[in-house]
Amino acid sequence: MAPTATMPDGVGVAHLPNQRHKIVSKRGAKFTLMVCGESGTGKSTFVNTLFTTSIKDPKQLAKRHAKQVDKTVEIEITKAELEEKNFKVKLTIIDTPGFGDYVNNRDSWMPIVEFLDDQHESYMAQEQQPTRAGIIDLRVHACLYFIRPNGHTLKPLDIEIMRRLGTRVNLIPVIAKADTLTPNDMAKFKRNILDVIEAQNIRVYSCPIESEDESITTNNKDIMSALPFSVIGSTEDVVTADNRKVKGRQYSWGCAEVENENHCDFKKLRTLLVRSHMHDLISTTEEIHYENYRQIQMETRKFGEAKSKKYENPKHKEQEEKLRLAFTEQVKKEENRFRQWEAQLVTERDRLNKDLEEQHAKIKAMETELENVYQMQGRSMRR
Ligand code: GDP
């Protein structure tokens, strides 16, 4: 699916040309965003809210947990082209449905981490080719990790994957469904999360704060102080008590507004992603994360040597086993068919040989008979 969406004013991609590197504006930008976290935390809704358009299809909630047999996390890629005031962003959204869905979620982070490494690997391989035109680049510029709003702290699974993500991408922790926590509980939850992030040495994205322009410095500080960003996702229009039409969620007690800074940090996160720091996210991916990967690989691998696969998707393994069995079965069937055919041929050959022998014997008998007739005729002539 590759929808093209015209973004409403104020979303911000048009402000990208104001960023440090004007060159980006001429070419447009290619931005790859990964959303990660347990399913049902509102990732798809958030993506559609962020780009005020239906980029991702809604998931079927009833089917969410019905895949226990498959037991695997999938990587889902959606592409979209966004345009605002002639400024284009080629957007790629990477979703990871299935993560955290299963009874045993051990190792469910592996396909995600492997996907991130594979993108660096693929870029590195393409970079080593003589012609670089048409390079396919799916390196992830920002990874939003959605934390379920349980009001306590991070779960072991969150910690396990966040530690691994942080060393590979610009990791941005996000608290989903902010409307389900009171402001006090949210503040406590954020503190607990930050404590765990520090204690567990989880690397999260931090934008450059200082700038010559004081208002930018203040803005950067303001954005970073909100980490982990609380968000409300909704593409629905609701009407507030003071009669404003806004994007939000309607409750009997009132509205949870997506863009209200007293309700959540959606606006700050959107500013960071598509307005003030898109360029920084792109360049740090290249300069820090890709460089890190490249250096480690250069140190541990010989030139041209293929990357060793640490992880094999259990679903692929299962499919491979199924194919192998089907293939062996087919070969056995063909062998049997061939043997039967061979046996038929032998029987037919024996029958024909026997026939031939009989015919031969008949001819011999007729020859002898004929000879006898000649001999009898000769004798009577002589007399
Ligand atoms: P995903 O599996 O992480 O992509 O989650 P979805 O975007 O499909 O959302 C799962 C459910 O949560 C849907 O019913 C959404 O309407 C709901 N949802 C999404 N965002 C929010 C939010 O900010 N607040 C609340 N209360 N519900 C939300």
C-alpha cells in the first residue's frame, strides 16, 4: 500500500527546510519510522494520528491472540508519500505485529533486532558495490517503543528489547493511551520508567539541546523534559465542552484531546519527529548507529564474508521442514510410480518374447511341414 496524503497545515514537514541542512528540502526526505511494543498498545492508531491520514489498516482485535500456533513476530512494511507545500517525505513505517502476544514471549525481540541489523548489513553490502545508484535503504531512523500504561514500571520484556534496540537505533520510549492514567499517576509512571532506563543502561535518543538561537534551546529542553512521551491516539473528531472540534477521545466526563499539552505529549513528539529533529534522527542513524554496526563488522569479519545468522525465524524453520517432508514424500511417490512402470515394462517384454518364441516355433513347424511336402512330391515324380 502506498497512499499519498496531503498533510494539513501545521503538521510540520514543510518546516523541515528551515532546518540546518537545506539540501534535504531540495531532494525531499526519506524517513523510516519503526513502531514497536506489545500489540494493542495503539501503534497503528498513533501512526494514523501522527500523519492525520489512514496510512495503516486497522487490525482485527479479535484475531490478535488467535495466532498461538505460529508463535512469531512479523515485520510489516507500509510506504506512504507525504506532501506539504511541495515538500515531500517518503515515509516508511515498520510495524512489528505479534510482539508480546504469546504465552512464551522469550526471544520474541529477535526478529526485530535481526531486521534492524539486516538493514545495516544490506546497506553496507550495497555501499561496497561499484555502482551505488538505486541503493535500497531501509535503515530505521527512529524507533518508537510503546509502553503499556500499567502505571507501575517497565516489564522485563520491555527492558530486554529496549536494551537491544537502544544500541541499534534512535530509541524513543512512548507511553501509550495516556488518557487511561491520571496526571499524578502518569508523572509517577514516567519517573519509574526513567529510573529503570538509567539503572539498566538503556540508551534512548536524546536530541542536541544547545543552539545559538535561545528559543530553539528552550524548545529542545521542553521536548526532552517530556521523555518518555505520553500519547493519545485518535483520528476521530470530537467536540469539547467549550465547543472546539478537535482530534480526541470522547468520554462521559469529557474529551481526551490528542493535541492538548495538558492531556499528553503528542505535540512534542510530533514536533521532534517531523519538524525539529527529523534531520538529526536521519544523520545520527548514519553517523552513530550505522557507523557502529559497520565498525563492529569490519573488526570481526573478513572482507566479503557473509554475516552469520544468529536467529532463525521458527515459522520459517517450520515451513522449511514442511517443504522438506513434502519433497521427500513426492520423491517417494515418483520412485514408486517409476518402479511400477518398470515392472509393467518387464512383464510386457517377457510377454512379447514369449509371443515371439511361439511365432518362431510355429514358423519352424511350418517349414518342416513344407519340407516334408517337397520330399513327398519329389519321390512320387521319380516313380
Ligand atoms: P496496535 O496493535 O499497537 O497497532 O494497536 P491499535 O492501534 O490497533 O489499537 C488497539 C486498540 O486501542 C484500538 O481499539 C484503539 O482504538 C485503541 N487505542 C489506540 N490508541 C488509544 C489511546 O490513545 N487511548 C485509548 N483509550 N485507546 C486507544
